[in-house]
Amino acid sequence: MTYDVVVLGLGYVGLPLAQQATRAGLRVLGFDVKPGVVTALNAGRSHVDDLTDADVREMIGGGFRATTDETLIADAGTAVICVPTPLAEGDGPDLRAVVGATEAIGRNLRPGTLVVLESTTYPGTTDEVVRPLLEKLSGLTAGIDFHLAFSPERIDPGNERFGPRNTPKVVGGYTRACADRVAAFYGRFVDTVVRTKGTREAETAKLLENTYRHVNIALVNEMARFCHELGIDLWDVIHAASTKPFGFQAFFPGPGVGGHCIPIDPNYLSHNVRSKLGYPFRFVELAQEINATMPDYVARRAQNLLNADGQAVHGATILLLGVTYKPNIADQRESPATPLAGRLSALGATVMYHDPHVASWTVGDIEVARTDDLEGAAAAADLVILVQNHREYDADHLAGVSKRFFDTRGVTTAKEAHRL
Ligand SMILES: NC(=O)c1ccc[n+]([C@@H]2O[C@H](COP(=O)([O-])OP(=O)(O)OC[C@H]3O[C@@H](n4cnc5c(N)ncnc54)[C@H](O)[C@@H]3O)[C@@H](O)[C@H]2O)c1
């Protein structure tokens, strides 16, 4: 075998995995369907936040190379699928990329290969979608001729403390031998490997983790609304509650949930429960409803703030600070800033944004005006909304120079600021 592993899908998940494996001395091939991604990586350029160009060059120095040629998959002992799993129309799972990657492996599968699915998906995908495709295209049998496993990706982009090496890796094998093989594979470059009974348990563990966050964020988002009405500072409440050394984990309200996981993955589970069993997963559906309406709630609060001074949203200039889905990264996927800007524009506001990580920003068909003059734009705007608290922002200072400052992240202490 020329390669120890081929990583299929070189994005936020696949590239850090390839990096970790390369650093551990494995011979790593990256496969992606986007020629632009492959060309850039082979030229030493990174397209994800967590890796710099220097990191990619280090990988290339360590033997990594990227390709769009699927026949090279046959030269790897292990194939790991890290492709996107978005929502289809009607909020069902869109498994087209998983199917595409599985077919590419199936056409090139050799006896003895380990195939691992890492993409987040509904329980049963490895056994019901990936396995039959691999078997059909290769003529080989899972558990006998090749090994098959699911291992959920847990990457947290921008997290400086926990990366692919020190985040325990959950693995579920199709058979016991598959479990042994996949545990040994990740054990080469991950500190702790945790086995589940089978592939479905590993698939569901990932969905439980994301659903847990989704539901708890919805809980505090709902509380934010009534605490505001009651004149209670929820941020202070959370601070107090989180001093309990056991049985409580702090979650914080915000303008809505974003990213590729929290707003999407729990739907995979609720859709699966509904389609297989015919009843709803009520927690997920309720959390979805609450979190999805937060941008609208923030727009309403913005409207009220202007209204209190006799000013309409219509014709007001509103500056949004930070439009990515989490702080200090460039990823804008599912960012609540997008529906918020859409709502404010629909009400007639002139929306502008500042974000050191986002060079241009389009909402619907409209390119939102960008400013680099943070203080000047904050002072000139009728309202400033802190949507994402990037480390470049001194929120209290900005609240001081703004006419009105709405802090959706609870980071200000200045009394001029209005907190969510
Ligand atoms: N980004 C995260 O923080 C995160 C965290 C945990 C889990 N996940 C899960 O990991 C999976 C991948 O997410 P991501 O954020 O890395 O996506 P991404 O969009 O950053 O990268 C995916 C890559 O896969 C490529 N691709 C698409 N179809 C392909 C195919 N058929 N064959 C090969 N490559 C293909 C794309 O061109 C892209 O470069 C998803 O299931 C996601 O839910 C993501």
C-alpha cells in the first residue's frame, strides 16, 4: 500500500484529521471533488481556519498530497469519509456527498481495507447506506473482506485547548473485528479511543452531543426573553448558577445558533425518529423553533430600542459587529447574522457590518456594506448590535462611543449597553 489512509473531503473536518495523521507519521492522501481545493492544498495554501498555509506546507513536507483521482483510493489501507451532510429540502438529510464518496471507495475497494464514516448522520447510515453500496460496487462483504466503522467527528473550530489529538475519539465497528481495527487506527494519532457497541451507538452519540447543546441553548434563549420582560439579568443568573460545582453546565443565550452542526444535526435525528417510528422528537422540534426565532427576536428588540427614542427602524443605520457563527473564525455557515440582517433590511434599515474575518458579505441578493472604520462607524450608526464577540472588540469601549449599543453576547458591563 502506498498510503496508510485516504481522507475523503478536505474541509473543516478532513483537513485537521489529515494533518494529525501526517504528524503521527502516517502516509496520508487527501481526496476531494473540488479541483480548486486540491490544487490550493498541493500548492501549500489552506482554506480552513484551523490550519495555516505553513501547516499545509508542513503536511506536504510530511508526505501529504491531495488528489481528485479516485483510483488512488485503491492504494490506501484505510479510507475515512469526511464529506458534508447538509439538510435537503424539507429538512431531511442530504446524503448525496456521503453516497458520492462511498461510491468512489466502492469502485476502488480492495480486500483488507478499513472504511470509516466520520460525517455526522442519522443512526443506521453506516449499515443501511454505506455498507450496501460498498458491497454492491466491490463485490466484497463487510466484516469479512473489509472492515467498516463509524467514528463521529467532534472538531470544534477555533478551540485552542481541544484538537484532534486530545479530544477522545468514539468508534463503533460493524463487527468486533471492525471495532478492533478502527480503534487501532485512531489509536495511532488520538490519545483516547472510546468504543461503542456498534455503528448505530456511535452515530447516535454524536447526535446526542449536538442535541444536548441545541436544547440547552434553546432553554436559555427562551429564558432570555422572559427575564428581559421581568427585569432579571439572565447573564448574572447563569453566572450564579454555574458556581454549583456539580449537576450544572452553563449555556448562554445569543442571537441564534449557527454553524454546520447545532442547527442541522438534531434534525437528522428528529427526521429519523419521525420517518422510522412516526412520532416527533419533541425536544428537538421545540428547540429548533425557539433557536430559529432568535434573530427575529433580536430584530424586535432593536426596533424597541430605537422606538424608545422616537426613532423608526426604517431609515436607521444599523451596524452589525461580527457576522460569523462563532467568535474568532471566518466560518459563516448558518450564521444568525444573516436572518437578522435580512429582517432589519426588510424593516427598512440601512444595514452595515464590521468583521475582521469576513471580506464581503451577501444576504439574499444584497451585498451588505462593510466598514473597516470600527469606531467611526459605531459612533455614526443609530444602533450598533454586537452579534459575534470577536477578540478584536472591546465591547464596553464601543458601547461608550455608540449612540445605542445592543449586546447579544452578554459581554458588556457598561451601563450604556443594552444586553439581550
Ligand atoms: N465543521 C465542523 O465543525 C464539524 C464538526 C463536527 C462534525 N462535522 C461533520 O463533518 C462532516 C464534514 O463537515 P466539514 O465541516 O468538514 O465540511 P466542509 O464543507 O468544510 O468540507 C467538506 C469537503 O468535502 C468535499 N466533498 C464533497 N463531496 C465529496 C465527495 N463526494 N468526495 C470527496 N469530497 C467531497 C467538499 O468539496 C469539501 O471540500 C459533516 O458531516 C459535518 O456535519 C463538522
